[in-house]
Amino acid sequence: MIKVGIIGFGTVGRGTYRILQENSSIIKERTGLNIVVKKIAEINPDRIKDYDIKKEILTHDAYELIEDKDIDIVVELIGGITLAYDYIIHAIKNKKGVITANKALLAEKGGEIFSLAARYKVPIGFEASVCGGIPVIRAVKDGLVANRITDIMGILNGTSNYIMTRMAEEGKPFREVLKDAQRLGFAEQDPTYDIEGIDAAHKLCILISLSFGCKIKLHDISVKGISGIEPVDIEFAREFGYKIKLLAIARHDGEELEARVEPAMISVSHPLSSVGDVFNAVYIVGDRVGPTMFYGKGAGSEPTGSAVVSDIIDIGQRIISKAEPHTFKGITFTKKIKIKESEKGFVPFYLRFTAQDKPGVLSQVSGILAKYSISISTVIQKGRKENGYVPIVMLTHEAIEGDLKKAIKEIDKLPFIKGESICIRIEERLN
């Protein structure tokens, strides 16, 4: 019998509990494990009231759960960093197996947690920390372990993907779709982490550490959100044969690591372009296996709970068989790696300027771009004139990002340019 303690009975905690209760027979049939929830730590009684849970397994004190000698595995599902970190460290020192879905914590404190776990020889499961029910962590740790991973590209945040999908399908502006998403429960009342790319960047930190065996922090990743994208950009992208997605990208060429989260254009022929609504997908390229893609629900009570239960089963089987903890050597979060400066990126770009409709405008804009060695591949000047201004859209050939930013800054100061210009990377290296 494997006895589990769950800290936090929120969305994921409830999903985990339901799966363990309702699918216990199929879990035992397939794995031979009898998994019992020995204790639940939760301070909010409203989260418990709809469940038939015996009072003796409930506690308000997470430390009581952690120090219970009968409990084999501690599952941390409260989120945040400070308390969650304290609970996990305390559980490791009590030689409990630990499972967490906490991507922010692992991105910030992963090095310390995994180092301590290795010292105490206890296993840690974190499948649910990246893309909910998609088994991408296990795929990197096990399925792709013989590969040198070169590229990671993912749609790692369901909220932003839902918003971008709605904008593309209905032509509605960002703020209107965001309000709808909040009303429907697809976006938090404070959606900052989702729409500004921070949530995706936390997940990318974990994937990078696993895939490249290196230490990386949130500030090492170039992060930009979707709030500046407008329906007109989505429409122009479609006309050029692209879709705009909030992409998390990591590339390692053997010397430098490129890491970024930002809206980018990808060809409609690429499988990532068809990932819509609240779904997530991770596209990973290995030197032996080539391109692979993992797709599914990236959040939600039961998809994420499914990932948590898979970790419970994995650690439970190791406990029963008295096997050594699965300490994948790549999970060190200590090896340093050179981060490529975002300004040195060399890719094509989509540009949109709002300019007065008069002679000479296009030649002056083109002249400034040429000054910074930026070559134009396509120009479109069309659309409804508003107060004398029209959109000018350009696609460039590959250009150095830092030079392009300098050119845009100069262009935006021209008297006939209105507002800030829009610049979106075109990811043609998605192979």
C-alpha cells in the first residue's frame, strides 16, 4: 500500500483526489498498486464540502501531514513559492517522495530542491508542472534520453492560445476577448502571468533545464506578451500564409542558448499552427529522432491531476520495489550555459507602420531600413484610411534584431508615423 498526503485541495488537488478514488481499480489492475490518500491539508472548508471525505484525514497543518510517518509521498499543490518551497524542503528532509505541479517554484528554486533531493536520495515528480496532462517531462527524461535535443518550440499557455484563437476566428480586439475569457473562466481576474508570457517562460525554464542540463532563470529569457497584437496583424499574417502564436522557443547550437517567449508568425503548414483554443503543444527536435510533437490539454483539474497521479504511480512503484530514486542527471539546474543575446537574433520580421497617406512616406521608411542593412521582401499598403492614416505592412528578409529595433525607433520619430510600430518575428526555422 502506498499512502499519499495532498497539500492543497484546489483545482488540481480535487482532480487528483477524484482520479485516485474513481480510477483506483484500473490503477491497481495495471500497476499492482493500492494507493490510499492518508491525509489532506487544506485551510479552506469550502473546497472540501462537496466531497465525502472522512474528517480524520483532514488537517489545517501541512507540517502535520509531512511529519506523518505513515505517509510515503507528499503532493504539493498550493502554488506560489515561499510556503510551497518550505513544505517541499521539509518533506525531502523527512525522506518523503515529493510531487509538485509548481512551475514557478521549480523555475526559481529548482536547483536547490533537486540538489537536496539527491543528497537525501528521495524521488521528485513534476510531470504536471509543464503542460498539464501532456506527458512531455517523461518524454524528455525517458523517451528522448538518447538524443541531443537542439530545438524546443511550444504553445505552453492555454489562456493566451484561447485568446489568440478567438481573435483569429472572430476578428475581435484583444481586450474584448480577454473579458470574455475571464467571464468564461479561461482567464484569471489578474491574467498578467498568462497574457504577458511569464507562465510560459516558467515552463520553458524547466524544459530547458531538462533538455540541455543547464541552469537558467526567468530573467535569462526574452519575454513578450500578446496584449499588443491586433486583429489587423492576424489578418495580414493569414494573407501571407502565417498564423500568430505565443511561442516559447529554445535553441542550442552547442555554444549558445537562445531562449524566448513572444508572439511569432509560423507557417500555416506547420503542425503548431493548428493548435487552437485552450490546448497546448510542445515541438521538440532531437538529433536522432528528428521532429516530435506532444499535444493535449495543458491545464484543468483532471488533465493536470492525471499527470500528478502518473508521478504518484511512478514513485510508488519505486518505493515498493526498493529501487533507487530516478535521479535523471540532467535535472541539476547548476550547469552554466551562455545565453544568446536577443538583440543578436537573425530572422525575418513582419512590420506594420501606421502612416499618413501621402507621397514619399514609403521611400523614407525604406531608406531608414536600408541604413541598418534591413532588406524588404514584401510590401503591402492597403486598408481603410482613418483620419488620413493607413497601415503599411512589410516582410523583411533575415535581419539582426538589434539593428531592426534601432531602425523602428528612428522610423517611429518621423512626423508622418502615428503611434508605435508593430514588429513580429517570423519563425521559418520551425522544421
